[in-house]
Amino acid sequence: MSSRLIDLFKRFIGYVSVSLIGTAVDTAVLWVCSHLLFSGSYFGRNILSPTISFECAVFVNFCSCYFFVWKDRISQRGTRSFFRHYAGYNASCTGAFLLKMGLLQLVLWITGLDVVWCNLIALCFSGLFNFTMSDRVIFKKKKIFPDASLDRTGNPAADSET
């Protein structure tokens, strides 16, 4: 196997591990919110609690990805970098969540399987989508140019003195 595939496989294993931690956080926060904080309200229990638990899981997953899984792709660490990456990651996770819900409904409609099985099938596809977005867009590997005074085309960069 090439070193690129090995690197991708290692990142995928790290991403799956992070996702399992996020799932545990999501489940724990959902239970606390729905049973202890908002148990008396339909909106609180069924809308607000899952939203809070989803965002907590996204934040934990993002921090794990930012500081561990894709740490070598963060060129400048700082508050701005952190929140810029977080905004993209959160948007990607929200897209993956919507994709999961759509796939869950589609699999349920086509197969008639129990919703738990449909959810697991949908999670596989939405997880691959989110991993791909993280690897290719959010934590994209920066191209390194050998001569910093040249741009991508080999012409002098606008800020270089030539």
C-alpha cells in the first residue's frame, strides 16, 4: 500500500474513534437534558435536548479532530483558525445529519426495516461523507510551494519583491 493510503487509513481509524466518543457524549447529554433538565416539555425533550446533545458531540468531535486526527494540517494555531475550522466542521456535520435523516427515511421506505437498523445504515454513509469533507475541505492539506516568492503558476507573487 502507498504511504498516502496508509495515512488515509490511519486518519479514518482516528476519525472513527473520535466519532465513537462523540456518540457517547451525544447519548449522555441527550439523556441528561431529556430526563433531568427538560423532561416536562415536549419541545424541550424532543427538540431542544437533541439539538444541544448534537452540538456538544460536534464540539467534542471537532476538538479531537483539530488537536489529534488532523493536527499536522493546521498551519497556524490560534483563536481565528480554531473558530474558522469549527464553523466549517459544524456545517459539514449538519449536512451529514440531514443526509443521515434523508437516507434513514429512504432505507426505511424501501426495506421496511426497524428504524434502528435504518439509522445504522444511514450513519455509515453520512459518516463517510463527513470524513471526506473533513479530509478534503475542512482540514485540507495545504500545497507547499518550493519558492515562496512564486505563485501557483510560477510567476512572481503579488507581495514579493522582484
